[in-house]
Amino acid sequence: MLKRELQAYIEKVATYYPAVAILGPRQSGKTTLAQITFPNHRYVSLEDIETRRFAQQDPRGFLETYHNQFGIILDEFQHVPDLLSYIQTVVDKNKKLGYFILTGSENFLMNQAISQSLAGRIAITTLLPFSISELKDNNIMPEAINELYVKGFYPPLYTRQVPPDIWYPDYIQTYIERDIRQLAQVADLSLFQMFMQLCAGRCGQLLNVSSLANDCGISDTTARRWITLLQASYIIFLLPPHHNNLGKRLTKSPKLYFFDIGLMRALLKIPHEQLSTHHLRGNFFESLVIADLVKQYTNQGKRPSLYFWRDHTGNEVDCIIEQGSQLVPIEIKSGQTVQSDFFKGLEYYQNLAQNAAPTGYIVYGGKEIQKRSRGTVIPWNNIDTLVASSFIAL
């Protein structure tokens, strides 16, 4: 078991709530984390057909069968969402903290089911693939960034040493055939895979639903629904624009990112030897940084306060961290040598925001930390210090 940062937060909330949900994408390590964190709990997998049928047909008998003094881990509980109502009854009767640990890979119906049945009784956490700090803490951090583009962040690629070119195609196929076919009832699975590839090609860009729909040959309504599916299953996320009172007309569309750049590369089928010169290299780098910032927040049980900023004339800052009245602008540059134009967007924004954004940062593809008068320059493999540091406190 490799150390996961979310474990400390899960242990904490389990002392306050009778139930804890660990949500996240398939293969992100939820089951292993639940079993390591709660070694005395009874483990039950609802992926098993017979067990699932038992829970569906006799939920009270199911919960009584697995009742014990420590608690129950219910793996992939989204298969039997009606079970939550019966869990509520047990929770209200026994009032035992940390008794039910629920893990789930699909967020399509779970939040609605949880809010209806276990509101106020459950802590919801999200386990994403490894963060950069987790790779470093476990001494499995690749030295070269191109290796990280290929390998990505999913645990099996590190714990089982599965070659990425074998693991990712299988992951994509399993995700589409199991999750999408079963839960979303998508008729044309090959068309959905094409849609995923089109999203990968637009990573780091403003979301244009009509363009995606046209290129895929589907309606705008279907494209919006499929974007929601990809978000709900932790494949992509949308970074919202930051709206403030700087007196500028601002972009209203969010930007699209992938949680895992290895998955993004696999969808685009970019060979390792072409990564250094590929036209999407900057998009890969930006997605890596933004996704890791999201992980830094979620691993501590916090909702990310991350945005980007762009006005109607094209002035832009890649990421804004909002901390109350303070704003922290971050520019993301894949180049390995610091150039003067790296600071252009940062300077423009800080001149507009003035005292609201006193400190700015450049994350780049190089290796050195540099203190500049116009901002601090941070290497890509040190971004784990950004949110956790004293100047950007969680």
C-alpha cells in the first residue's frame, strides 16, 4: 500500500460521522485505501452479482448478515443506491461513528441518493489518482516529465508496473463498456469514444459544446450530456472563469481539463518520441499543473477555489487561487528556460487587481526556483509546495 494523503482526512471525519463515502474514478485506489484505513471493518463488494442481488432483494437481511462490532465497507455501492435508505435506519438506530464506509466509482446518481437518504450523516471525500507529492513521498516520482505524460498518475501503473500502452487501452475499454453502457445508456459506444478523443484534443481550451457536437456528429444536447458523464466519472473537470470587478468584459465559458494526462495521451495515441515537439505539449503541461492543484485541495477534504481569468481582448492568467479577498495568479509555461514574456499576463492582471493580488507565480518546465521582482518561479515538480506553503495556506 502506497501512502495516500487523503487517509488523514478520512480518519478525521470518521470520528464525526457514522458514514464516510470515498468517491473517485475506477482504479484510483479507493478500495485499498478503505481497507487499510479501516482494517477491522467487514469488506463487502457489490460488484459481485450474488452479493448485489442479496442487497437488492433483502436489504434488511443483507445489513444484518454483515453486522459486526467494527463496521462495514461497502465497495461500489452505486450498484444498489436503494440500500442507502436502509443504511439510514441503521445509522439512526446505532449512532456509531465511522461504521459505514462506502466507495463508488460513478457519481451519476450517488450524490442525489446520498442527499436524499444520508444528509447530515455522511462525509463525502474524493480520491483522485496520485498527486505529485504522493509520487514523491512514495519515492516513485519519474525524473523526466515526458515519462509522466506517458505513465500518468493511476496507482496500478506504479504498484503493478503495468506498461501504459497496455493498461490505458484496457482502462478506456472497461470504462466505456461497463460504466457508460450500464449507467448512461449510450447507444453508440464508438461514437462516445470519439467524443472522448475530441475532448482530449481540446484540453486546456475554452469549452465549445457546439464545436464538439459538430465534429462528433451529435446534437448539442447530447454533447452536453456526455460532458456531464465525463465529469461525473472523474475523467474531465471544468475550470470556471473568475469574475471580479476589474472593469473588463470577461470570458464566460469554462476551460476543459483531464484529471490524468496519461489517459489524455492514450486517447490521442501520441507516441512517446513525439511528446517533446507535439503541438499539444503546452496543453499537457497546463493540465498536469491544474489537475495537481485540484488534488492538493481534495486530498485535504477541501473544495478547490481555482479559476482562470481572461478578458475579451485575450489577456489571460492560467489559474487564479481565490482566498477570501486575496487572489493568487499563476501562469503556467511548459518551457524549460524562463523568458521575460512569461510574466506578461501576470503583470497585466496584478496591475488591474492591485492589492487584491500582491503575489504571483510562474510554474514552468525547468528545474530551479527563482525569486523575481515580478513573481516567484516554481519548477513543475515542486508544485506540490504551492498550495501547501505558507503563502497559499489551505
